[in-house]
Amino acid sequence: MSSNLLGWVILLYFIGSLIYLIAAVFQQSQLNKIARGATILGWGLHTLSLIWRWIESHQMNVGHAPLSNFYESLLFFSWAVICISYLSFWRQLRGYMGSFVAMLACLLLAYASFGGHDSQIMPLMPALKSNWLIIHVVTCFLAYAAFALACGAALLYFFMARAPQSSIKSKDSLIKVQEMDELIYRAIMIGFFLLTLGILTGAVWAESAWGRYWSWDPKETWSLITWLIYAGLLHARLVRGWQGKRIAMLAVGGFMAVLFTYFGVSFLLPGLHAYLT
């Protein structure tokens, strides 16, 4: 049942993204409400599918949260993108920004569903049988979602900064450049806090599972690199007063590090986190 629901979720996210885009291009602000409704309906079904998958695992006497392999992490990453965006930045999600968020969630789900990844519910590895699993994974992927939002805001910032000023007519279809700069900063603040929690809970978990807090595993190393990039961005913003283009460039670069930490390390660099594949 959970897999059947995901097909409808992908469709609703795609419809929401398309209507957001139409609202921005043709400056029809009333369409944003329809797009928001489709996206939220999709997120509701998405939530139901995750809960049902959790129930199915108990019915199979496996009994764990749907966060244990690469397929399930993609499902949760997509869910987290919508969750963190709408909980924290409800008013800013319209037009192009809303379209980016819904499309990113759609693509992540589509990749999970059609990318050939094993979707079977399997028993947890011994190292994963810990109460820290949910806390660590949830905080990390909510952080990734916040960084994805910041990257989308940065890309939109570049687009708006290069557009002729006369073409920016509707506040509902194109967010002001200054508002976009503030959105980048706020999203990264949220993501940085959550990533810090994710790294700390991962260290505590590692000590209980393997007897050491830090082992320089590729995933750990790249998580630290990502953390340092965003720490540098916040330092530049708060201490040096950087704004605009330079912060937007760092936001895009930081998300590239996030993507490598998640996708690149999982497939290219073997280590303790290889179970994610």
C-alpha cells in the first residue's frame, strides 16, 4: 500500500510544482493557493505512506522506522524538504520558490521509485539497532532539506539579480531580492543547527555501537567538511557582513557538499555507512 500511495504523491508534487511555475510566469497569484493545496495534499499522503511502511515492518516482525536503507532515506529526504519548507517558510513558498521545493521533492521520490533501489523492508543491521537511529537520521535529513531550500533560494537570487528591474512586478510571483537573501540566511541557520545535532548524536551513537566517537569514516569526514563550509558562511555573514551574491555562492557550494556527502560517499567511498546503499 505504501508504494501505491507514493505514485499519487509524485503526481501531486509535480502538479503543485507546475502550477507554482505557471503562477510565477503569468503572474497569477491566485494559482499559488491551488499549488499549495496540491503540494500539502501530496505531503499528507507521503506522511501516510511512511507511517504505513512502519506498520508493515511491524507486521513482518521487523519493527523499525523507515530510515534504515538508501531507498527509505530518499523517501524521508523528500518528505523533509516539504516539511521544513512549509513549517519554517510558509509565506515565502510561492511562485518560483514553491515550484523549486515541490519539484525537488518530486524528483527525489521519482529517483527512489524508479532508480532501481531495493525497496524491500529488511531487518536492521546490529549496528543500527539503537534508539539513536531516529534522532540521528531525522536531524541530518531535516538539515539537508534546509540546505536544499537555501540552495534554491540562492539560485533564484541569481536569477532575480540579473533580471531587469521592470520585469519584477508582482510580489506574489517573484520574491524581492532582499527577501531571498534573508531566506538563504534563515534556512542555513536552521540547517546548521540541525546538522550540528546530527553530527553530535551520530558521535554518541558511534561510541555505543563501535566504541569510539569518531573514526574518520568517509561519511563522517564529509559531514564535517559540510559543517565547516556552512560555519564559514555564517561567520562571513555575521562577522564580516557578507550578503547577496557571495553568500548565495557559498549556499550553492555548501549544498554541493551535502549532495556529495549523501550520494557521492554512499556509492563511491566504502566505509561504515555503506549499509545506506
